Amino acid sequence: MKFPHFPHVRFAKFALIAVACLSLAHFTGYLSPALAPLVTAATQTQTIPSDIPKSGDCDLDWIIFRAGQRQGVDPRLIHAVMKQESQYKATAASQAGARGLMQLMPDTAKRFGCDDLNDRICNVAAGTKYLGWLLKRFGGDVKLTLAAYNAGEGSVAKYQGIPPYEETQKYVSKIVGNYGKTYHPVLSPEEAKLAFDMIANESGSSAGE
């Protein structure tokens, strides 16, 4: 007598084999590549070092962090400047014509590669490049760098120091107070990553750029 063929019996056999393999992997720590769970870069998440300020916008925090990594500029300084300049508002505009998060004048923005001041990534990148350029020019002197960012490098050169402008002097004092340093070493991006702890940490939290 022939017995009827039941396809689900074959499936049950494979199911038992799969369970056996998983049980073996639990005890031996080995799992066949064919059965191993897929792990991709998308499942890897990172966080910014906890001592770096937060803007309240995770995406913006990553834009600042990555800009600092690329240019060798401490993200803490970028945060301090941005907070003073625009209060983290991408739509900020001054009567003089400065615009965006880093409050750049159009000519300065173009000078450092940004043609669209409304683009947050572009604005932050150009402002960070400008800060990096000023830090190199003034030997890492944060006060002179900030004075030049506010009043122009020509004014700092003219007065051989912080210009006697009340606005600029208050500006420098406020940002230095928030940043907490008056010297920023001029380093290569790779050296700066270590010096300023600009290495993202693996975490279970989500992160964006």
C-alpha cells in the first residue's frame, strides 16, 4: 500500500534541522554563515561624545560634529559661535546681510565654498572653514579669531588686537566664556580628532548627519 505524500512533513524535517543548528550555535558560539543573522552598517549606530554641547536638533549636531572633524576645529567652539550668532536658527539674518546658522556674509560664504546660505550643511561647512582659517592665521588665539569673525580680519590687523568696538568686545567675551578656552591648537584633522575627542562612540541610540 502506498501512503499519501504530505509536503508539510518535508518542511517539518527542515524545521527540526534548523532548530538543531541554532541550538548548537547557542552552545558552541558558531553559526553557519548561511544561517547567521545579517548585520550591516545600517544597524551600527553612533553617538557624539557627551561633553559636546547639544543644539536640540540631532541632525544639526551631527552636521556640526562632522564639519569639525573635517576641518580640525573643535565642535565645542563651533557650537559656541553658532549659539551666539544665530541661536541655532537656520533662517537668522542680520541687517548687515549675514545669514544662516553661522551668520556669514555672502562674499565670505562664497570665499569658503558656499553658494547657498540657506543650506544648513553648506552654511556650517563654510563657517567652520572660516574659523579654521582664522585660527591658523592667528596662531590658535581664540580671542583674535572671534574678533576677526565678528569685525573682519582687517580690523584685527589694524588695531593689532581686538578692535575697540563694544559689540566685538562683548561678542568675544561671551563666546570665550561659553567655550571655556582662549587657545585652540592648530592641528591636522586626524590629530584634532584625538585632541578634541571627535571620535563618535558606538551606542544603541540613533544618529543622523
